[in-house]
Amino acid sequence: MEKIKKLLEIAIMRTNKMQIAHAPKIMVYWFLGQVLICIVLFIVAWVYDWVQSGQGNLQEMTVFIQTLTSVSFIAAVGFFGKALIDDDGDGVPDEFEGRKDDE
């Protein structure tokens, strides 16, 4: 548990050093947080159901894994990844700069 806590602290310190404009940063973190909370809640509920009933609901876990490996979920992960990249250090993610330049 202590290792996980330390890894999370390191990850938070590294993301805080990123220079991202406030609105995109808040949006990306908000959606990323919602996705992570939903994943954790599902796993906790699934384990709780397993403990209470004495057997795991493999159908539900299979559907959950299929959802996590679906094209739309992978695209969302790619969006989060791109939205956190700021190579030129101007505070605006490169993905959003590209859209402004095209207009």
C-alpha cells in the first residue's frame, strides 16, 4: 500500500509540473477522474458481490473487460494522453494548438 501511495505522489508531482492552460487541464483531469472512479467503483462492487454471494459474476466481469478494450475506450485514453502533451511549453496542449492553427 505504501508503494502505491508513493507512486501516486510521484505521478501527481510530475503532472503538476506540466504547464497546461487551466480550462483544458481542468477538463482533462475531470473526465479522467470520472473514468477512473467508475472503474474503481465497478471493481469494488464486483468484489463485494463476489464476497456476499460466494461466487464471482464472470459475465459482468467479461462485459467490463470488453468495455475497457473497446475502440471507444481506447480512443478516450488516447485523447487523455494527447491532451497532456505540451512540447513547446507555452501552457496549451499541442492537440488544442493544432486545432487553432487550422482555423
